Amino acid sequence: MTHAAEKLNIITSFSILADITKAIGGDAIDVTSLVEPDADVHHFEPRPQDIKNLLEADLVIVNSLGFEPWLDRVKPTTKKTPLWVVASDGVTPLPFDHHDHANHNASEGEAVDPHAWQNVKNARLYAKNMVTALINSDPTHRALYLENLARYDRELERLDQEIRNAIEAIPSSKRKIVTSHDAFGYFEKAYGLKMFAPLGVGREAQPSAKDMAQVIRQIYNDAIPAIFLETAIDTRLAEQLASETEVKIGGTLYADTLSQKNCPAGTYITMMETNIKTLTNALDP
Ligand SMILES: [Zn+2]
């Protein structure tokens, strides 16, 4: 911060981090997300203006875990490096190929699944990491940040329980779905809803024929009751799966991005609640 009266200028890589940061920082900070809501984070290309904004930021908050490969190209160009904060610090990462997809070869063996925020316990960790970073950069607002964290953490704790209750209410034989890309591994592990996807965690452009065949087999063998679309992903793949297997489309899930502010998934909490409503409506109508 240049002057004590100025707000902390924070840039986050994607919209979910911006929302959690705002919940903690309130009016004491200005936060902008590089990747805007409803946009594709996996295949983002930073524009010259983004790099300029990064240079001027006090803090840059990133997910890491391999979620933002494009940041590696941006980071070395910054001379006055802003403070780089890894929101996922301390998360127990899931292996990249938790579904044993055929396209995950040995060279990817050490990669991890970046979508840690799909377990609310991890989001609580994100919030704590952000508070530490905010207090370090702006100790004058320490009390405000801690107060906001306490309130937000209670909301997240309630959200975690709400998701648990909602999944438990779905008949156990129906707790399995297909989505577009493998973004829900943490959700699956935390809340016990099995999720399969033709696209991997890194969201390649097209699934291999082998992966498509494997998912179709899975749909028949496990009698998967519904296939879900995802925001910011071409819907044709899921629609093709649905028509080939005659399984219904259950709705649209939010994986990697919030929606614009006036839409139902404008915050991390409402995003998770919207997903739960969509799942419940389709699986336990
Ligand atoms: Zn993703």
C-alpha cells in the first residue's frame, strides 16, 4: 500500500477467490478477478492490461495446484513482484486421476486436482490463508479482517452441513452423476456423491474415444440417473452423452466460476447452494 488511507489493491486469478477475498476484506480492500465470472479459467489468456494490473497490485491471490498454468507465463515478467498468496496452502491435494481415466499417462502422475474449493472445508482454509495475507499487508485493519473471518467461517460451516444434509436426503442408489469435466473430485470425496466425467481435471478440448466409451459404460453399468451440464463449458458433449444413453439432463452445475452478480451463483456460498438445489431437484424430485 502506498498510503495508509488507500485500500489494499488485490487481484485474484478467478471469481471464486475474488468473492472469498471480498467476504474477508470488506470495504478495506479493492479486489478484481483476472478471469471474469462465467468465463473459462482453464484456458484463459492474460491480456496486456491484465499484466499491467498485476504489476500494480499489492497482493495477487491464486489457487495454485496447477489450476492457472497461464500465471507461470505472467509471473516472471513482473519486476516489482507483488506479494503472491497461494489460497490453497495447506489443502490435502487429491491425485489428478482419481477416476483412473485412460488418458492420464505416467508423465502426469504427479499432477493434482486443482478444484479444492468444491469441498467447503477447503474454502474455510482458503479464507484463513487470505486473512493471514491481508493482516500481513495491512495490519491496521486486523480486527476487521478477523471479525469478518469469524462471521464468514460460521456461514461456511453452515453451508458444509447444508450440503451434507442435502446429499444424505438423496436415495443412496441415486447418488451418482455424470458431468462434463472432472471438477468435482473434492466434492465427491467430502459429500459422497459419485461423479464421472468424460473430460479430465485439466479440461482438455475433446475427450478421447476411449474416455467417451468408458463414461458410456459407466452410465449403463451404474444406472446413472442424470447427466449435468456445466457453466463455461460447451454443452454439446453432455448433450451427446444424454441422447446416446437416453439419460436425462439434470441441469447445469457451477464448477470453476461464479455467475454474474445478479444471477443465482453470484457468490461462492450461493454457487454451492445452487448446485445442491440442482442436484436435489434432478436426483430426488
Ligand atoms: Zn475445472
